[in-house]
Amino acid sequence: MVLPFLCISFPIVLYIYLMNKPRPVYLLDFTCFRPPVTCRVPFSTYVEHSNLVFDSKLVLFQTRVLQKSGIGEETALPPSIHYIPPKPTMGAAREEADLIIFSVVDEIFAKTGIKAREIDFLVVKCNVFNPVPSLTSLVINRYKMKSSVKSFNLGGMGCSAELISLDLVKDMLQLSPNSYCLMVSTEIITPCLYLGQQRTMLVTNCLFRMGGAAMIVTNRASEQARAKYKLQHVVRTHLGANDKAYYCVQQKQDDEGHVGFSLSRDLPAVAGEALKANLTALGPKVLPFSEKLLFIQNFLRRRFLDPKAQPYIPNFKRSFEHFCIHAGGRAVIDDLEKNLRLSSEDVEASRMTLYRFGNTSSSSPWYSLSYTEAKGRMKRGDRVWQIALGSGFKCNSAVWKCIRTISEPAQGAWADCIDRYPLNVPDTINL
């Protein structure tokens, strides 16, 4: 009786185990958008155009922001913002979307050899520009994808939307074996242009630039050999229940009817709280035992012996070889470098991304990863931490493990300029 029972139950138990075992998620490859040289906006051009739109005090304010922004002379803005006066129309926004999205999707299909009709899931992220039909429909129509493709169009989720979509894709791939997912991340800058008089709402004009990325993610075991990375963790933190966090980055309309993004004075403090919450959730998943022990010792000391003692900041460099920090601005990178006790080499990729491409919103961690690859620094077994902050307020992290050494020549966005970096970016640039 026992043997027949085992013969029947063992296959059932094995089937249940295999069905519930987490499916690995592999990053097959990715690509980043390189803007055409005709869209380049050097400081002199930006200031000259600002003089034609704003009064002298607001031009001076924007000039000071640019001087300390960490952004270089090769960043790009879409053609509609180069017009005098600017023409941020719906048609111009669609043209920008076509240029960026089709460029990165064409390139990722060419790099991987995957056909459009093989894609099972499609996720497109763009915070501000959400037309009808959606941007996912735009991609499906352009590449004639199969009717069964499951599409998701994410908007209004801030600069950390890329890692939110990655969490979504991870969950979807757990339920759908042998699938491919195409992810596209961009921010269409045309409708983001603010033409009003409020200083805090002019900051985004100075920081945000054209950019985008596309990647193909899969759970196919047969693709492991040629995939670049395996996903280890995604950790998301949302402080939206706190009013200060909710309103610290807000899209709104001023008294003159101009729409833009307002940044409150609470933003640095809120960002710090979001980062702290995210690190608290991420730490137990990635830190070695010795770091966890030091953290516990420090916690007990502050709790029972010395409440004024400084909290212990774990050494995350023992968990990661590479850091891809969202290039939201010099202050973002500076704060993370200081708070996480990172070196200038650790944040090099993010600083150079900010300098060369500006704040490209949710796609910026991919520019940083592309920089690291282009420098020939990515080795098999290396661990990568992508971290991004965004409105809401959110802090999200993704951890990847490199499957194979990346030794091919520099490609994509950094192909024609990687030899010029790193370079020294002064605290203040004279304009």
C-alpha cells in the first residue's frame, strides 16, 4: 500500500514544487537612446532662449541652477523647445515619443535578435505624456505585435517608475513560463516645459533632458547562457500616506495657467526618509551577517545605553560592486554618496550620466549601467544596485547579478564618447 501511494503522491508533490518555485528573471540586453546632435542644448543656447521668454531675474535664477546642476554642454532637448518661442504642442510631443521610443526598440530588437511577434508582455513608462491611443498601442501598431500581447502603460509614477515596472514584470513572469517582456522607459520633455514665473517650477526646465531606454527581460531557461544579468531583488518603498511626502513633488497649474512641477522645501527631508525606509527593507536581503550584527549592536546601544549615539550605517559596498543611482541632480548623487559612505568611483557612472545626458527620469539608471559596461568594468558575478527616487514619494531598488563578463566594445549611447570620461565636474560652472 505504501509503494503505490508514494508512486502517486511523489509526482504530484514534485509538480506542486516546480509550479511554486520562483522562476528566474533574466535581463537579455538593454539599450539607451542617444539624442541627435541637432537637439543639443549648450548653456549659451539655453540662456539665450530664456532671455526671449523670461525676465532677467528668472534668467539669472535659471543660470545659477545650471551652474551648480552637474549637467554638461552636450545634453539635449526636443526640437519643439528649440523653437523661438517654444511650441510644446501635442503634435510635437508625439514626434518626440516616436523618435525616442522607436529608436530604442529598433535597437533592442537588433541587438537581441528577438522578433516583435515573440513579445508576450509590453510595459511602457512615461510620467507626463499619456496620449490616446496609449504609448503601448503606439509600439504595438508600429511593430505589428501579436493580438495576445499583454500591455501595460504606466504614467504619473515619477523617476522611479522603471523599478516599479520591473517589479510588475517579475510578478508576471512568475505566472507565465517561457515568456519575453519588452520594457520601454522614457520621459517626453515637450509637455514638461514650464513658461510661468514661479522659480521652484523652473528648476525642472534646467534639469530634465531627452532620454529613454529599452530592455528585454525573460524567464526562459534557454536564454540564460546569453543573458547579461539575473534579477535578485526588487524593493519598493512608498511614503504617500504622509502629506509632506505626497506634496513635495507636485505637478500643478500656477495663477497664470501655466503647468509645471513644484518642488517643496520638504523634498530633501522626505527623500532622506524614503531612502532610510528602503534601506531598512533591502538590508536584510543583501547585507552579509557581519554587517547585520554591527547594525543590531548599534541599535541595542542606542536603545538601552546611549540614545545620542550615531546610528550605524551598513557598508553596502560589501554587498555590491556597482551602484547605478538615479541621476536626478547633483544633490541627489551627493546625498547618496555621503549617506551610504560611497567613494567618488562608486558614483562615477551616475555623475557622468548626469553630466552627459542630464536627468532622463526613469531611464537614468540604465545610462549608468551602460556607462559601467562601456568602461569594461562589469565582470561575471558582480552585483549591481539600481536605486531611484520619485514623486509620491517613493524610493525603489533593484539588485542584479552579472551572469557573464561584459567584454564587447562600447555600444549605444556611450559608443562615441566613453574615452572622454570620467572627467572633473566642478561644483560651479562659469557661464
